[in-house]
Amino acid sequence: MRPLDLSNRCDLLISMAQQIPSNCDPALVEIAREVCSKEGLDFESLTLHQTRGLMYYWCSTCSGTHPLTDLVILKKKKVCTHCDTPVKLYATSNKFGKLRRAIFFQHLANAITGKDSSD
């Protein structure tokens, strides 16, 4: 396992919970910044818990927190790639629910169009 570099936001997210995989997608972080900016929210001022809440989802079946990039769309449902069960991204689950959904769907749109967030 690689040592944690606490100057890197992805490493800070990883250190918060053992369940979080070590593959924090930089494109997802950039999408989160853009979505927060559109909503008038300074991404850099968020706490680590808030940041994790924006870019990760909770799967009750496998009792784990996973990055939004681990969700797939299958027959109009969002499915956890770890346990193949549907996951709901509630828009009202907390104050960041709407932003989490927006981040997920922007990531999905970028994947469909082949667009990189740096374009």
C-alpha cells in the first residue's frame, strides 16, 4: 500500500474511511468542482466528510462506501458494481444529495460523449 500524501485531496478522502478504494478519479473531482461552482458552492471550502459525501455513494447491500464511478446504469437503474444490486441516489438524502446526483449524471454524460473534464 502506498503512503498517504495528506496534501493531496484524494489521499485525504482515502484516509477517512477504510472502505474507500485507493482509486480516487481526478475527473470525478473536477466534475465535483464544476457542479459545486455552478451552485455557488466553493468546493475547496468543504470539509472532508462533505467532499466524500459528494463523490461517494453508500451501498446497503455490501455495506460499503464506493466512488460514484463504480455505479453503472442498467435498465434505468443505478447498479453497484460490487454487489450488482440497485442503488438509489436520493436527491433529498441530505443537503448534498442534489449535487451528488448532478455529479454522477455529469460523469455519465462525459463517459457517453467521450469527453474529458479537462476539455
